[in-house]
Amino acid sequence: MLSYRHGYHAGNHADVLKHWVEVLCIQYMKQKDKPFCYVDSHAGAGLYALFEGFAVKTGEAKQGIGRLWAQKKVPDVFRDYMATVRTFNEKTLKYYPGSPAIAAQLLREDDRLRLVEMHSSDVNLLEQNLGEDPRVKVISGDGFEQIRALLPPSARRGLVLIDPPYELNEDYQYVLQGVQEGLKRFATGTFLIWYPLLSTTASQKFSGQLQKLHGNWLNVQLKVSVKPYGHGMYGSGMFIINPPWLLRDQLLEGLPYLVKLLAQDDAAEFTLEASPAP
């Protein structure tokens, strides 16, 4: 199972997929001058040291961002993502930015960030890392409940990232309910839902359940290893509601590279599904 403290998994293959998609969507939102709001339902600490603490215990970053970092050149579709990671490092990869830090690095002066976190230790770290930014509001509480309070944003443009730990099967239902309620309040928003690929029934059914919530979506899955018999995560997915119109082509351009680079065995592959044309 997954650990609630994201530091254990910072920079792993799932983070690479999630944050690459996040960067692509943010850059698309910035093509219009009108400001927008970034909402993060499970923000974590914001920034993670890869040389101490939780990350050292698992070493997952070595098989994720570490492999990308070691490349002299990456495809253009990863350029902005890697440039963002490099702003937190010099020659050596020591820190990995979580989704809030990535968003803060990319958003403009008039854009806003609303970062929700429940774990008290991570809330304190989030305040230390990003709390002095005037664009940022750190909120201590349940991310699913806060979606109702934060949507729609005053700018009427927004990007909502939902990525709970999925430690409990109930989390899948909470996500479905949260997205459904979020869409009622903010039907034009772009929702990014991250989910793990596990052998559990709840995980296997999840993307199909998400597809019933809205008529405009993309569903991408990156599998890095063979499906285990136990509870291990063998990949992850990103489900995007109201995706940028260029995103599908960008994903098709970059996913074969990620499969080759992040593969842990011969079972590695990607899938990309899109909602039927209206």
C-alpha cells in the first residue's frame, strides 16, 4: 500500500507522469492573458529532499526523476518539466518539487494557488516552503471538503489537481464524489486526477468510473512493471477532465520515451484513451 507521507515516493515514476502532465496543462492555461487559479487538494509538503529522510529510505526517485536527470537531452515535450525541476537544483539532483512548488514556479503574478493539506507536519512544511508567496493560500483541512469551498474560483478559470494517497478503498469513492461536486460548481474547469495502478478491485475499476462523470476526458496510464500479486504499485494513471486540446498529441509524443526510460521490466507500456467525439 502507499504511505500518506509523500516524501517516501517523491520523484518516483508516478510523480514524473503526474507532474509532467501538470506542467503541460499549466503552460496551456498561460497561453491566455486572463489569470487562473490552481487548486491542489492534497498538496503535501511542497518540496522534498532526496538525500535525507523519507526519500532515502525508499530510493524511489532513482527509478523516476533520477533517470530523466541523467539524460543529456530529453524530448522537447519534457523541456518545461525538466527546466522546472532544475530551478530547485544545481549540478546534482538533491531536491524534488511537489505539485505546489511546480505550480508556484510556473504561475504568473496575477494567478493564484490554493493548497490544501491535512497532515499537520506537511502543513507546517508547506507554509515554510510557499507560505510567504502572496499568490498562495495554504489551507489545513480535508481536500475533498475544501473542493466545495474553493470552487468556482473568482477568476472563473482554473486547474484542479486531486491526488489523495488511496491508502483506503474509500478514497476512490471520495474522489468520485469530490469530482462530481466540483464539476457542478465549476463545469469548465480542468480537473487532473492522479491514481495508482494496483491489483485491487477498487483500483482496477476506477478509471471506468471516472469516465462516467464527464463527456470530455483523457485517460493515460503508465505501467513500469508487471502486475504484482500483492499490493505493490506497478504504474499510475492521470485522468484529465476538460483537457487542453493539444494534450493528447503531447502525451503521444512523450509516452513512448517514458516507457523506455522508466521501464523496470519487459511489461512496461502505456495506454491513452480519449472520450468519444461528440
